[in-house]
Amino acid sequence: MKASVTELPFNNFLGIRPARETAHLLQLPSGSQYLNHLGTVHAAAQLALAELQAASFCSDILDPLMIFFRSCDVWRRNSASLRKAA
């Protein structure tokens, strides 16, 4: 098992790292590779970061409880929609 969710191959490929600011868990570095055709951060990059932050948060909470439970099922639903389609 990886020590941090940022060590997973896909997250490492994206460049997601622990945030420098204490108000945030993780961050994407600045770069043009994350931008869409409008010059803003692509929704897929934002969704990947949001999903990883949720996983990191849950991991921090659930890890101490794993002493009592051998397995833990997590049920989740993920949906994303655009406010304004291009």
C-alpha cells in the first residue's frame, strides 16, 4: 500500500502534490498542460484533484479505524456537469 495518495501512478503523472498552504490538502502545479481551449484549468484536471482530495481526507480519517476493521467498503457516486457547455 502506498504511503500517500500522491504516490499512485496516475496522480504522480498529473503532478499532484501536497499543498504548501495548510488550508488545502493537495495542489496541481501551474502549467499550460492543465489548460483547456479557453485558457482555464480543464474540468478533468479539477475533477482528478477533487477526487484525490476526498480520498486523502477519507484516508486520514479511516486509517486509525482500520485497527478495528479488516475491510471497509466505500460507496460513492461521482458525477460532473458543465455549467456552460462550450
